[in-house]
Amino acid sequence: MGVSLASGGAALLAVPVTLPAVVLSLAGYAVVAGSVVTAVSQAVVADADPDAETMAADEQ
């Protein structure tokens, strides 16, 4: 989801046709929102792995 937002916003920003300022502003916000969603998703996945390894080590 985050990658889709970021890439869609970047595609709108890179269009060689002149777009209204509102569209460009929304595209910029989409890039930022997509980047934040992707970063949070990666942080959650990275945080979950050490817990799983710790639980597996405790069970042995």
C-alpha cells in the first residue's frame, strides 16, 4: 500500500504535462504518506522478528 502511494505520487510529479497546483500538492502528500506507511510497515516487521527468535530460543 505504501509503495503504491509513493510510486503513484512520484509518477504524477514526474509527468511532463503541466498539472494544476492542487494535483501536484496532493501528489507530494501521497509520496510522503506512502513513505511513512512503508517505513512503519518495515519497522513493525523488523520488530516482530526478534520476539519470535527469543520465544523459539526459550522453548528449546
